[in-house]
Amino acid sequence: MLPVTINIISARSGTGKTTCVEKLLPELAALGLRTAVLKGQIHHYNLDIPGKDTWRFRQAGAAAAGMTTPDKYFLFGGDPDRGGLAAALERLRDFDLVLVEGDKESPNPKIEVVRAAVNRQPLLPENVIAVVTDLDELNSPVPVFSLDDSRGLACFIYERFFKDREAAAARSNAGELTHFDASGRPRMVDISAKGETMREAYARGEIVMAPSTLAQVKAGTMAKGDVLAVAQVAAIMAVKETGRLIPMAHPLGVSGVEVDFNLEEENKIEIGVRVKLIGRTGVEMEALTGVSVAALTIYDMCKAVDKSMVIQNIRLVEKKGGRSGHYRREGEKTWGK
């Protein structure tokens, strides 16, 4: 399937299309969209100069030519019959979205950038789906977004083009257990083709105990020491070890871990663990493992005085990033960080 293609257009150059796209990209990535950007309808690029190596390779018949560095690449190709954009989209099939800067005549959906210093009314060529502007008021038959509202624009794109696609994918995958191969044998899911995006997960759980036990925890009089400080360290350690504890979980280079406790009730400690990273898979299991081990550590620190403690209600509260987007469990009260 070819990626969704949207042209970012304006009345003329210098209107801020590049800045608009630059601000939009991290918001699209946060929604789990792998996005490519192309400059549209340019007539020449300075690496396609006659006599240069890539030009010579193309002239000799290479279907594509390019250059690589240890961490970057450039790829050049062409298709006189279909055109450059069509040829590029064929090579970008693994992407979710392609933003093309320019080309008002394109048949693709378009987002128009309107700046007060250039033009106070949009051109609104065919297939414009939204307008981005710095004007306080603008009459438009399509949705209007502030230049500063890149998050809102990203969500609009996601809702319009990807929400139904994700729902259809979820329906088609219903009943499939991705941790088993076609023969029913366990496997670790291959995530190598996924793009890296910001991932975040927040989990909670609780441990119920006698009021007198909680009073000792608060007073710091447990024989084994500071219960919450040890549980906090245990949660962080557990997050880092999740890939070794959960058989099909991937080892991850976690970017950050936050642990918080709520002691508002007289017989219960609530535990929250938030995990962040930039990667190809989510960190829900890391957050849940952190909560679980923090609760077990509290039990271990307090079991000498209260063996009837109960660990319960460990659950995912929130996740961000990835193709499934933002999830928030309903009915969760706010506390901690």
C-alpha cells in the first residue's frame, strides 16, 4: 500500500511551509506515524550535476544511485513515464505518510499555509483539507489551525487518514497472537522495520496493609530501613531488567523512569511508575514490571510485622506513541507526578 500523501502549499515562497512541516514532524512521530518529506516540483538539485558520480551512474543505466555515510543516505532515481513523485512513493511504501512541500496543482489532499504578511485569504485550490495561519480570524470552508498548533494539526491528520485504518487493522488482527508463529511456536515479534518514535507508559498498582503498618512506613521505623526509598530503587532496577524477566519482551534502552507513591488512604500504598524512551516498541511491560517489583519490595520490607498484606490492581493507566496512539484508562484519579 502506498503511503498517504499530503501537499503543503501556499500562495508563494517565503510563507513558512518549511517551518510548518518542521514543527509538524515531531507531533506526527509522537502519534506513531513514520513520515517522509519531499520537496515537490523542483527542477534541479545540486547533487544531480552532469559529471558527478551519481549523475554518471544514472546515465549508465542505474535504476537508482546514491550515497551513504555511517548514519545517513541519499538515493536518486527517476521515472520519465510516471514522474518523480510516483517513483518516490513506490520506494516509500514502508512509510505511513509523505508530506510534499509545494505543488498547488497536485491532485493529492493539501494543507495550505496562509501568512498575514503574504496573503490574508487562502487560495483554496482543489482538495485543500485544512488551512494553517497566523491570522486571528479567517473565513474558510475547511478546518483552520494556528501556526502554533502543530499538535492539533497532527491529530487532525491522524483522525482523517489513519484512525479508521488502525481500527481495520485491529479488527483483522483480532484473535491473532503475535507472539506465536504460523506453526504455533513462541517467537519474539520482529520490530526491525518499525520507525523510532517517542514512547511513554504509566502504570499503577497498590498494596493494602494494616493501618499500623502504614504508620510505621510513614515514620520510617521499619527494621529494614526506608521502605519507599528502597521500593523506588527496586522499581527502576526492574524496569531495566524487564527484557530478561518477560520472555517475549524486547531489551530496551530506557530513557527515563519516574516512580511515585500515594499514601493518602490509611491502609494502602498506591504505586505509580512512568517509563519513557525513543524506540520501536512500547514500554507498557516496563512500567507494569516496575510497579510489580516495587509492591513486592514493600511486602518484603514490611512482612515481619504484617504478613496479611495484599498486592492488587496492577494496571496500565496511560500509554503514548506507537501506531495505536494515545490510550488513557477512564476513571483514574490524579495524584503524584
